[in-house]
Amino acid sequence: MRQFLRNTNVTFLAGAGLVFIIVQALINLGILNPYWQGVIFWGAAITMVSLGLNLIYGFNGQFSLGQYGFYAIGAYASADITYRWVRNDPSALVVVIFGSILALIFMLGVNAFLRRFYGVFTPTKFLLNFLAAVLGFFLAVRFVNPAIGQSLYQALNGLPSGISQQIVFFLALVGGATLAGIVSYLLGIPVLELGSDYFGIATLGFTIIVKVLLDNTDTILPFPEMKGARGMVGIPKWTTWPWVFFSFIAVVLVMRNLLHSSTGRAILSVREDERAAELMGIDTTSQKIMAFVVGSVFAGLAGGIRAHDLAFLHPTTFGFLPSFNPLIIIVFGGLGSMTGTIITGFFWIFLLEGVLRLYLPEGFETWRFVIYPIVLLLMMLLRPQGLMGRYEIAFLRRPLPPPKKEPSLAQKLIPEAGEVKA
Amino acid sequence: MKGRPENLGPEVEARPVILEIEGLTHYFDSLRAVHDFSVTIKEGELVGLIGPNGAGKTTVFNLITGVYRPTAGSIRYEGAPLIGLPSHEIIQMGIARTFQNIRLFANLTVLDNVLIAYHPHSGYGLTDAIFRSRRFRERERVMIEQSQELLEIFGLADRQNDVAGGLPYGLQRRLEIARALATQPRLLLLDEPAAGMNPQEIDQLMELIRFIRDRFQLTIFLVEHRMRLVMNICEWITVMDFGEIIARGKPEEVRSNPQVIEAYLGRQAIR
Ligand SMILES: Nc1ncnc2c1ncn2[C@@H]1O[C@H](COP(=O)(O)OP(=O)(O)OP(=O)(O)O)[C@@H](O)[C@H]1O
Ligand SMILES: [Mg+2]
């Protein structure tokens, strides 16, 4: 029994369950008003985005400024799905879901095909993957949607409305996250595979491009409902505490289990010494792309959660200055510490968007970007490793295997080899 | 045969070739680091590569492992051409190496350093890891056991959970070799494994090299300045100077070769 209680998995799950119940109770009792609910939901979303960035930068060592671009993709894509759905239009749902599936299948096919050749030219690889993705979405728009759109809508709407809404929301979140993942993969091939030192600049450029496209969703892009720079209104407000909680736990668990595996060690080795990792047989390029894609999927999921809490999306939310938030959070919390990111992420929103917004006078927002850099500078001087360094709570810490007990065959056979001391 | 001394005996010559380098040439901009370098190594051999500082020895290793692409020449491993392949593929084909200036994953534990090199053989994928499948648990257990066994051979078993960067220098050198072995090579390239060691440590290292060579059935190609080690364990030696081969032969032949003495005495004495 004691063993059972000391098991960190049990402790963590029990703690998480308790948090879930308490918050849900506070909401039901009306103690947690919508304002503070929003703060918690927002904190969870920002933390998920930041965890993704920590995977990319803190654990894998690739300095990225693209995280908000993927956050935006997840937000707008999922919002478009539900926006249209509640207006009796299943097209976005069908296109994003089936387009993603087709794109993934085609991309898998392309890569399986390319593996048969030595030294494929990276631009070729990018182009083929890009075409595969485009073909997937094109087929979804052109054929899948006309063919099954209406019948899918009828079928789902045949269910009790509560259930169909939950299913559509689930698919919207998954769709937004998947889309973010596909885009990050396509971006990752040229930038990471070419081994560019300019990954940071390229990803910053990506965030800016996404912002510009969002400003022009109704002019350049064929999405009038997103209303460009005026902001997208009328997104159903479907984000509830259980959705936030389970998305968040899923992100934490996936990231933790990933990091505590052989792949996780390979990810770390790239940060430690990329050349040495490559010379230990690790395909460092795919490790970098993988971490980048997983981190972006987290951001995409968070975008969906955030969009359906705000019920309103505006391109400035994903602009240049806010895009530094996740970076500030992970630097504060400690690069390479999930614990640090989780604490700082929630604290960040709680303090800046919760407490300070209530108690500081109007116009405070203008000062934020004076205060942030100063605080960040102080942090860098006083505690450069961040709040938590690389500390992790027990559940998130990589387990240290116990030493082996009985001497191995090798040692028994040749004691002198085992006994040599430096 | 090209790239080998002639007097190694029929028993060795009958063995299959594992590494065949021909006419290898590499320029760094206008600096000729390696020129027309040829070496043929047979399975199970222990071959030395020596030469004064800056002779191009490390560059040869870097060319074999795909760090640089040579200006000219060919490298074949078990008959397959290596030039143009990315490093990780070359390593996965069965070549492992250590680094002259230690390149451990300094912030990770000793055990993790070895486990990382097992990664290409982990035998499970992303979904196994995320869902903690049975295969994940089983393979992790086996990998950890194998790594621990390696650490034991290198006298590192009780340091497995220490941070690699914190190990004393001699142990870091050994961990480099242990990590290289975890990639499961058939050909091991050692770049100055005895650098910075005292004579007693060198003797232990020689013991260790002989042991792992038998136990893992390795072919070993090593760069070393320390004559104590080279002359004792290498079956034959290639000497380079200014990127070119100036001599090759059995240790005693090389030692008395006037060209070799000249190359070394010109700048430094044979230690
Ligand atoms: N990346 C590089 N760029 C430019 N020049 C290089 C590079 N690496 C090595 N060189 C040069 O190539 C020559 C051969 O270097 P290399 O490291 O192969 O010598 P070495 O025989 O290993 O010497 P040492 O005994 O000092 O390790 C040297 O003149 C060196 O300065
Ligand atoms: Mg060298």
C-alpha cells in the first residue's frame, strides 16, 4: 500500500483528479466567475503552447519563434470548423479532417518512396511532400466534401445535440492540431533538413506570414467568415473545464512519455551535441523535425481550446509581440523543465491577465513591453538557468534505473577488465 | 594488395576486407589536409595510424564517418561505398568512433550517454513510447541491461547515474569508447584514446582494447601519438605526414624507418 502511494504515477493522477474536481466544483458553485475561469483556461492554453516550445527549444535546442504561428493555425482552423458547423455547413469539418488524413497518407507514401534513394535533394523532398499535402486537401475539397458532406452532417445531427456538439468539437480540436502539425512538417523539411543556422529567423518569418494571411483572410484567402483584420466573431463558446483539463493532461502525458523514451534521449542528445549525436547513429534531422512537429501540434491544440473560449479571434492576438510570450515563459521557467513551464505559464496569465488587469490602471498594457524586457534582463542576470533550472517534479523526472546487482559474465570472466580504476 | 604492408602473412590476407580507402584527398579551402591516402583493412585487424600534429589523421576519420565529403577518392566499407551518405547511416552500417577531444553528452548521465547510442536499435516507435506499450517496457529493460553490461566492462557501473561531464578525465575517455560500442559496430575508430593518460592508465587501456576487440569481434583502426600503446597493440601501422602516407609496416619496421624518425624528430620526439 505504501509502495502504491509512493508511486509517482498514482500521486500525480490523484493530484490531477483532485484539481479537476475542485475547479469543477468551484465553477458549479458559482465561486469561480467566468472572468477567472477564462484566466485558468487561458493559462492552460498558453502553457500548452509553451510546453511545445520547450520541447523544441529547451529539450531539442532549436531556437524557434514560430510557435504562435501554429497556435494561430490551430485556433483559426478549429474555429472555422465549428463556426460553419453551427451554421449548417459541414464543409470545413470534412475538408480539414479528410484533407489531413489524405495528406498524411500521401506524405507517408512520398517518404516511403524517397527512402529508396540515397541522398535525396532536400528541395525535392520538400516539393513532393508539399504537393502530397496540397493534393490531399484538394481532393477533400473537390470530391470528398461534395460526396459525403451532407450525409455526414445528417448523421451527426441525428445524434442528441449535446453529443454531436462534443464530437464536432473534438474533431475540430484534432483537425486544428493536425493541420498545425502538417504545416510545421512542411516548414521543417527545408529549414531543419538543410541544417540552417537561421531556424529562428525562418520561424519568425513564418509567424509574420501567418499574421499577414490572417489579416487578409477575406481578401487574399477565400475565408470571408474569418473577416480578416476585423476579427472573426460568432465562434461557438464550447470550451469547458473538462476539455481544457483533458487536453492539458494529454499534452503533459504525451510530452513526458516522449521525453522518457529512447526518442526523448535522442532529442536531448541533439541539444547536447548535434555532431556527436549524428556520429552515434542518430538521425538528428528527423529528431529535430519530430520535436518541431510535436511541439507545433501542442500549439495547434491550444489554439483550438483558446478560440472556443474567447469565441472571438483577431489577428493581433497572434502578432509579433505576443509571439514572444511562450519564449519568455520557458526562459523564465527554465529551458528543459516541464515543471518550470507549467508553473510559469499559469502564473504568467494569472498575474498579467488576471490580477494586474484588474488592479492596475488603464493604459498598463502599453507599459507591459517595457516591463517584460527589464524583468527578463534581471532574470538573465540573476538566475540565467530560469526559475526551475532543469528541475522536474517526481512524476515528470526521468527515472534513474537502479544499478545492476549481480556482476555480469564479463566481469566474472576477466576480473582485471572490470576492476581497472582510473 | 594496395594500402597494406606486404608481409602480414597468408592467414590475415585470406580474411575479407572490411575497410578500403583509395586515393582519399581532402582540401580545406586551399589547405591540403589529406592527399592520396590509401589503406585496406581486413576483418579483425588492429591497425594504427600515426603522424605528427596536423598530419591529417583526424580528418581521415572525419572523412570515413561522413563529417566531410572528400575532394577525391573512395571509401568502401564491407564493399559498400560510403561517400555521400549522411553520418548516421554510416554509423548504422557498423562503424563507430570516438573523439580526440572528448564529445560526451556532458549534461546527461553516464547511462544515458550509452543508451543514446543504442537508439537506432531501440526497436520501438513513437506510439509505443507515448502509450507505454509492453514492447516499450520490454525493449527499455533490455537496452538498459545491455548498457549496464557495457558500463561494467569499462568500470563505470557504479557511476551510471552520475552526470557524464563530471567524471574524471580518464573515465570520460572510457565512456567515449563504451558509448561507441553501444552503436554495435564491427569497425571501431579510436581517435587518440590514450591522450592525457599516464603510463599506468595506458597499460590498462591496452588491456581493455584487446578485451573488447575479442569480446565484440571488432576490427580496430586507431590514431595515437603515444608510442607505448601503438607499438604494443597494433599489428601494423600507417604513418602520415602533411596529409600523405610516408610509411607503413609492422611496429618494429616503422619505428626504425628513417623517414618516420625524421618526420617526428623534425617537430617532436617519439614519446
Ligand atoms: N574543419 C577544418 N577546417 C580547416 N582546416 C582544418 C579543419 N580540420 C582540420 N584542419 C586542418 O587540417 C590539417 C589536418 O588536421 P587533423 O586534425 O586531421 O590533424 P591530426 O593529424 O589529427 O592532428 P593532431 O595530432 O593534432 O590531432 C591541419 O592543418 C588542420 O589545421
Ligand atoms: Mg587529430
